[in-house]
Amino acid sequence: MTGRRRTPSTFLHSFSRPGRAGALYLGAMALCASFTAGCGVIPGATGGSGDDPVKVMTWAPQDTDATNKPGMPAMARAYAKWINAQGGLNGRELEVLTCNDHNDSVGAAKCARRAAKEDVVAVVGSYSQFGDSYLAPLEGAGIPYIGGYGVTNDEFTGPMSYPVNGGQPALLAGLGRALAGTCGNVSLVRPDSIAGDELPTMLDSGLKAGGHANADDQLAAEDATEYGGQADRALRDATENVLKKGCVVPALGDRTDTFMDSFRRAREDFPDVRMATVLGSVDQTVINATGGASSPYEGAYITGWYPPASDARWAQMKNVINKEAFGDNRIDPADAGVQTTWIAYTVLKAVLEKIGEGEVSADTVRRTLNDDLRVSTGGLTPTLHWPYESKLAGVGFPRLVNANVTLQVVQGGRLVAARKGIGGSNGIADMTKTLESADVQ
């Protein structure tokens, strides 16, 4: 591992070891406890007292050469229009500020500092790859981070973070569990980096739970411009078992598309091999951009956090989009970023309803979240609540409270529910126990 550098590639941040994660988490909580007026509270920072608007922020990268999530701030603004048209939240207007982090650590820190300067009561439903840049300023200002996309490990360790999904750990464990009963050999293609070193552990935890051998581990340069050699080796490894079709799992973040260009050409000699991956490496926006039904992802298994967009449980979100953002092509109801933002604002609404007519501030929002608040999302997730430490604290994820995963397949260019769920489940599978047994060294 000497000489490897840590990179901000999408979904490829390293997973903390239990000791380090626990020490950071407990240290932060101890620091919080030392404040007499609440952790990191800025005097006068109310963000929504009396008849003042409740001010929040949503950020995401836009107009960059890497991952872009313009639908998330657009969904936040549509949600605010919908809520305000109904009289606001407990009579208070919801004001949504947006910020573009430009897929840059400096940009992420600027967004966080702006959130503190603007006295927002929370950052809600956002995406950034740079948790080490934005979480410290938020924690210093006492601002909770509700419903991040789950793109960084920090979102599952920081005491100010309130995630609504299981991020990369749950997705990889769920994918392994799904492929265990379907595939012969499984070949994982991942970056040759510190971050990439952690990916096999999560995938193998799911494979092991299904009685399958560990995946073949194919390393690739994270800044490669083509992956012909890796694609060929992965395909050959995947076809060594002649009794079952093999599967190839690229987990290269924003380089997955580059790999797929090589994979599509090499696959002509291996037509029976199936491709599978996770949200974050591929989502509906990527499938759309690469040809829809003619995309190289057609037929691929993909694990996600929520029911597919065709599920009736998304009806209210779709109604809000149609009413408040009709014709805004940035907002795709099938995009996991849009879905995460909707769920995060559902949590915010529950918090403000609990506060009622009391003072709304970053401090009161955080204390309400910590006071065993339980939030129903209409079946899109399990009932959400954030205890002091989750069941997964032992494997380095003290804030991971929702390990539910769905198995989807790309059909006709759209992500739809697979006929057979993970481990024979009928739709949604909980990966908590699988992750608890992950072989984290």
C-alpha cells in the first residue's frame, strides 16, 4: 500500500477501521458534550424563529467534467414551492439555498462555510465527494447534515450526519448476496488504491452470506484512459466456471463508463457473461447519457437503496415534480439523487412538525433528531431514527441506520425491479446482518 494516494473518486472513499471510526466518533461526541449551550451553536443563529423563514441548503456538483447531480437542488426547490403553496411548515416559509461544489474539495468547503454564514438550520439532501472538507465546517457551526447521498465514508461516522440510505457498503453487500445465487465466478474490477482496497470486503461479505466464494479481484489504475486488459482478464476469470454464467462487477466510480467502452468490445467473445454494479457507478442519468435501451448497461444487475421509480410509493414525489417543476429535465424521478433529496426533506418536515411552534435553529433541529425521533417515509425506507451508535458501529459505520437494498435490472433503458430480489427476497433486503459479519481487518 506504500505510495498509494487517497482520491475523491465517486463512491471510492476508504472505509474506516472500527477503531479509528469509533475514536473519531466518540471524540466528536465528547467535544459536543463540552459545550454548555449545545454543540457548536453560534449565538443568534436561529434560521427560523417566530415568523422567519426556515432556511436550509442543498448542494451538489453541476456543470463539471465528472459526476453531476443537478436534479438534487432542483428537487429541493420544487419541494419548497410545494410546501410553501400549502402555507409552509407550521406557518413558516421554507427557504432553500443551493450551492455548486464543482466536484472540488475547495468548492465543498466554500459551500459549508456559506451554510454557516447564512445561518441555515440544516444541509438537506445533498451530494459531495469531499466529506473531509465540508463536515468539519458544519460540525463547527452545529449544522446537521440530513440525507447526504451516501457517497463518502464520513457520512456514516460523523456525529452531525443523519444518513437516509446505506451508501456503498450496503450496495456492495447486497450485490454480492444477489450474485451468489445467480453467477458462477464473480470478477470485481476496482481501483488500485487505498480506497479501492476496501471494496472487496463488502462485496465478499454478500457473496459469503450466499454461500459463494470470494470475487476475483482485478486491480486497475484509477486514472486509466482505457481498460482493455482488465476487461479481458475479468471476462476470462468470469468464464472459468462452466456450470454457471459468470458476472463482472466494475466499481470504478466515474471511470466505470471508460471501463464499459473496453468491456463492450471485449464482451463480443464472451456473450454469456453478465455485468452487475451499484448505484454511484451507474444510475439512471448515466444510462440515459450512454444510449438508454442501446446502452452497454442494458441487462445489467444494479443494486439500489430504494424501490424503483415505477413503484406506487413514489406517487407523491412525482405529483410534486409535475406540479412544481413540470418540464424541468434536470429532475428525473428515477435518479437516486432526486429520490434521496425527497426522502431527506421528508425527514426535515418531520423534524419541524415535532418542534412545532418552538424555536427553529440548527441546535433545535439537531436535538430533535437526536431525541429518538422516528420518521416514516411511506415505505420508501424503514422507519428512520438515529441512535447514539447504530448496530454497525462495530464495523466502522456508527451512523449507518438503513441497510436496505433493492435489486434492479436495466430493461429497455430503464431501471426496473428485478423479478427475483436479493437472496430470494420479494423486493427489499436488509443487509445489516451481512455487514455485521464483514471481514474488516
